[in-house]
Amino acid sequence: MILSGVLYFLLPAIQIVFYFTGQAALEVIDAVNFICSIAALHWILANVLISAKVPWMQKHIPYDKRVRVHMIFSIGIIFFVLFHSTYKLILGYEIDLVTILLSLTLISLYLIAIMWVPIPGFSSFRAAITKKIGLRKVSDYESYKLSHRILLSVLGFLVILHVMLAGLFYDLNPISLTLYIFFFILSYGLFFLSMTGFTNKKAKVLKIIKTEGILSLYLKTEKKLPYRSGQFTFLGFKTSQGRIEEHPFSFLSFDESGTGHPPGGTEEFPSDAVSFGIRIVGDFTEELSLLKEGDKVWLKGAFGNFHPQGDSPVCLIGSGIGLVP
């Protein structure tokens, strides 16, 4: 978790030091406002960075931990932004169009996140809204996910524009300005890269077995996909409705011998094949069950940290399809 500390604490602290060394004496309330502003900017960019589905980041922050970090610091961003906004309103600063759009984008992002992700403490609110608007299909889930990505892209543009209009970049130390530019390009660069499919591993269907609502899916990747037992991947393909979707599934196979067959594999199931055990419960899994041998799909990374650490005793309790990981 060293990377988390660098992104969320060390970098903002460096920028805060750079800012105050270039300023005359400030009132305490003014100093707190600038600290909140700088921290909010960095935490937004850090959240964008760790949300990118880039496999190499798994080594530094496992994907499941990234989700928790993302949620925790999203709450912190709310407090920083509220303080900054209140400070500006009390002092009578003019609210321009960019600030209004930025505020609306942030609010929309959080509302969509609540509807998209089962965030603890919001289940009742989510259920009420879901019932009211009739959210029942996976396609609605996909719409929320796409909307979240679009708004996140717009947010980056509005944040930089807002900071530029506030004049923060004009008198910065060259090193400080370089850090801001680098962090912005890195965050949104990886974010957009993860959406292009650049890191996807192409695969074809070897075999499909359907038994009592459970789909056993065997795939052969064009290039070896390194993973560990207990991890998961994002499996995607173009559905019959023309939608491009991907969803996470745990590996049923294990890397040491591919599909669980003896080392070396068989002609039917090569040692570098991967398999999944999937319960058919929704639109996407129904589409998966319609795949045929030879059909093309893709896998994005091996993510997650659910595997034994060291030699300590482990007790695993699985319910239903939870037996897979």
C-alpha cells in the first residue's frame, strides 16, 4: 500500500509545501482552504488513477483494496469540497459557469456511484430509487457504468479549467507545476488506456458445459495469462444486442496446470487454458451461455488479493457459486 500513501498523502503534502513557501503570511482559515483545495484535487486524480483496470497496478494495490481506497477517499473529497465551497460563498466569491458545471458533475458522479455500486449504508436509498425508476436489467447497470466513466472524463477537464481560472497555476514553482501536469496525464492517461482494450487478452471458447443453471466455460487465450488461484478477471464480449460488456468472474482453473487437469494438459483442454464456473442469473450470464466453441471473447487482467498468504492455516467457507474463488 506504499503507492496509496504516495498518491493520497505524500504528493499533496509536497504540493502544499511548495504553495506555502511561495506565499506571504496567510490567515488560518485561508491556509485551511488552500490545503483542502490541493488535497481535493490530488485525491480526485488519485481516484481516477486507481480506478484504471491496468493489470500492472495489481502488484502495487490489489484491485479489491483499490475499490475500498476509492470509496474511503471519495468521502474525504466531499468534505474538502464542501469546506472550499462554503469558504468561497461566505467570502462572496462570484460563482462562474465552470464552478456550477463542476459542482453538478460531482453531484451526478456520487449519485450514479450510489446507484451503480452497493455502497454500505445506502442500500435503502438505492432500493427506493431503483423501485421508483424501474431498474431491473443489467443494461441499466451498464448504462450507469458508462455514465460514470463519461462524467469522470468531463470532471478532469472541468477541474483543470477551474484551477486555471482560479489562478493557482500561474505563480507556481516549476517543479510543482510539472508534478501537477505529470499526475494529471498519468491518471487520465491510464484511465483512458484501460478503456481502449489495450491490455485485453484475446481468447476463444474451447468448450461450454451447462449443468443445473451453472455454466462451465473453458477458454484458450492467444497469449499466456498469468494469474493466481483466487483471483478474478474481467470477461467481455459483444452481446447479441450489439453491446460491448465486461463483468468480473473468478478463475475456476489454477495457473499451475491450467484447468485443473494433470500438468501438461490434454488435447481438449491445454495446460494454458482457463476455466470459469458461472451461475446463470442475469442478462449477461444468459448471453455467456449462448456462446459457442470458437467464439471470440477477451479477458482483462488478473485482479484481486484473495489467495493464501504464507503458511498460516486457512479456513474457507463458500456458499453456492462462492465455491469458485
